Amino acid sequence: MAENKRTLYEKNIQDRSSLRFFLGILPRLRQFLKHERARKIARKNGASIGEGVVLPISLAKRANKSFKVGDYTSIQTDKIDLRSPVSIGSHVIIGYGTEIITTSHNIDSVEWEHKHYGITIEDYVWIPTNILVLPSCQKIKYGAVIGSGSVVVKNIEEMSVVSGNPAKEIKKRNVVHSNLAVESLLSGDLKRYIRTRKQKLKK
């Protein structure tokens, strides 16, 4: 692997001393066990959860067959409405305190029955902290970014950066975070951590 081709994550792991590498295993092992438990709970409840996904146990316990998550996605919030289908792609980051509401009521009905909307969040989306996503938003497309504290009331286009209440596009994103080990954000990267070190040993 050429020096200039390595990601920052790879350099950080491969260039550290053996002692520092082994010391880094301990906290990752504890987090891996916690995250693995959450993944198993969610899968047992019928959810489709990919490899390296990080999610709260409180969310995993509410998971159902309508909940689908791709690979290497980090979810810090448990405020995701699972009464309607929720599909989250790979390499997605959803921060603490964010709330995603997927279900509403038919206000023009005497029965006031539920209206199920659901949401699809595509790969490489970043939804940081304290964002409110309302049922009128049913798709957040590839690479989109939402500013913290925003209220999202409509679909968000690919690579769009939006912010405000209601959230409006302020620019287009140039690249996605393709070199980021998303699961490392919450120390859920034990397998990648060891695999990355082994790549150095094979050189």
C-alpha cells in the first residue's frame, strides 16, 4: 500500500507502536461487545442490520422487520419512529438527539387513523445532532448533510447541504466521507482496527 494512498485512519493504526496498538484493543473490545449485543437484539426482533453497525440498545429493543440498516452506519439516537418502514443505507452518521418521525394521523378522518409514510436514508448521509425530521420527508438522498438543529419537512436531494427551520439547501457537498471508518466514531471498529494493522504486517 503506497504511503500517499493510505487513509488517515490507516496511518493512525499502522504507524502506532505495538504497545499503543494493543492498548487500543481494550476499549474497542468493550464497545464491540456492547454493539454486538445491540445488533443481535435488533436482528432477533426481525430487523436487517448490516456489518459494523453501531446503534443504541434502546433502539435495538424496539426494532422490527420494517427497520433496515446497511453496513458501517453509526446511529447515536434512539428517537427513530419504527411504526413505518425505515431504511438506512451504509456509511450513514446519525447523531445524538436527532428525532425521525415516520408516522402521522389523517386529520381529515373522523377516525383519526394513522398515516404511514416511512423514510429512506441513502448511503453517506450525515444527520448530526438535535435535528427533527418530519413525516413529510420520505427520502434523504445520497451524500446529503443536514445542519444541526434543523427541521426537515421535505425530501433532500443528493449531495445537498441543508439547514434551518424549515431546512433549505445552502450548498452542494463536494465529496462524501468515503475514507472515514464510520464505526470508529463510537469505538465500534475492533474488527477494522485489527484488520488494518494486519495489512501493515503483510507488506
